[in-house]
Amino acid sequence: MKKGLKVFFGAAIVITAVACSTSNNEVKDTKENVVETKEDTSVPKEYRNALHKAENYSKMMHMSKQRIYDQLTSEYGEKFDAEAAQYAIDNLNVDYNENALKCGENYKKTMHMSKARIYDQLTSENGEKFTAEEAQYAIDNIKAII
């Protein structure tokens, strides 16, 4: 409750300060921006935490959408509930083709796999769980696969 009041009073101060030095159109724009900021915090903390974890898994480990979801909900992983994990997946801004490519390049570099083996690993239910299209993008764009 105190945090909400701080946000409200902070926004009121900003709007008042802007109103003293700008035209009405600029004040309206500032009010709209304040509302957008407030809406961001209306998302439950659990959901925001799941999204943050999902972003990390994508950036650091180049995971597929399904593997990120599985990691978020796993009893051995993050243990988020299904709704928080789905929120994270739905709001994650990721190029899964690029994730598949980076993952495939890592297999090529560290394990010297063939194209067929990399494709299988990228699409495997026990592997990376990328879609067939994402895996094919990786295969088509990995440089100098033997």
C-alpha cells in the first residue's frame, strides 16, 4: 500500500511540475505515461519473476520456448506455477530461430556433430525441443558444418 501511495504522489509531483512548464498536450502525454508505468506494476510479482528468469534462460542458454517453459515449471527447476510460466512465455521477446542457431553452433563447436545429428538434438523431446522450423533455420545458417 505504501509503495502505491509513493508511486501516486511521485506521479502527482511530476504532473504538477510538468504542468507548470508545458502546454496541455504535453501534460496529457505525461499522464498517459504515468498510467502505463502503473499498469506494468499491476502484473503479479510471481509473473514478473518468471519473465525475468525466462529472459535469462533465453539470453544465457539459448533455450527453446518449450524448454524455458519446462524449466520454469519443473519441480527440479524454478517451480513457478503454470500461469506464471505461461505469462513469461507469452511476454518473452525472443527470436527462437536465433536461439536454435546459437545452440546448434555450440553443438558443432564443442561436439563436432553432423547436420543430421544437430537437427535431431535440436528437435528431440529429450534434447532442446525446438520446432522443426527453428531447427531447420539453424541447420541452414550454421557455417561450415562437416
